[in-house]
Amino acid sequence: MYLKSCLLMIALLVAGLQLGGCTQAGQWTLAYRDTATGSAWQYSEVAGFYQTLEQCQAKGDGLVRLGGDKGEYLCGSDCKAENGLLTCQISHAGKAGDVQ
């Protein structure tokens, strides 16, 4: 019975994140894709959470570098996931060629 309860809680948590997940205020969300497409960001592309914009951008720049300078990233604040799409109140984008 305990195992079933735990599995149900996990399933509800995952469903909640997919339908309406959000990040904490003051936290920066990093989304990354290995190919620059310019299309809308998906919640499934979230790669981490950071306390400052600078930390988020440093990690995004590093991921672009590791990916052969072909990817792009988004650092967003006050983000929400709606219907699988990631929307943020404040966002800063980076891509291949931005890395110094």
C-alpha cells in the first residue's frame, strides 16, 4: 500500500510539473538545446536552476562550448510551464558565437 501511495504522489508531481510547473521567485531557470532553432522553448529543455543570472549564463555558455558552439540557451526568471512550453517574465538568450 505504501509503495502505491508513493507512486501516485510521484505521478501527480510529474503531471503538475508538465502542466503548470514554475520556478521560485528570484531563481533563474536555464533551458538549453544543442542546436540553435529559434523556436519556442519547451519545458523539457530545462537544464537547471541558479541563484543569479551570472551563474545561469556561465553554465549556458559552458554548455554551448561543450556542444561544439552550435547550441543556444535561455536564462529566465519567474518561469512557468504551460502546455509543455516554457514562458518567463524576464529572459536573456545566448547562442553559439556569444561565448567569449
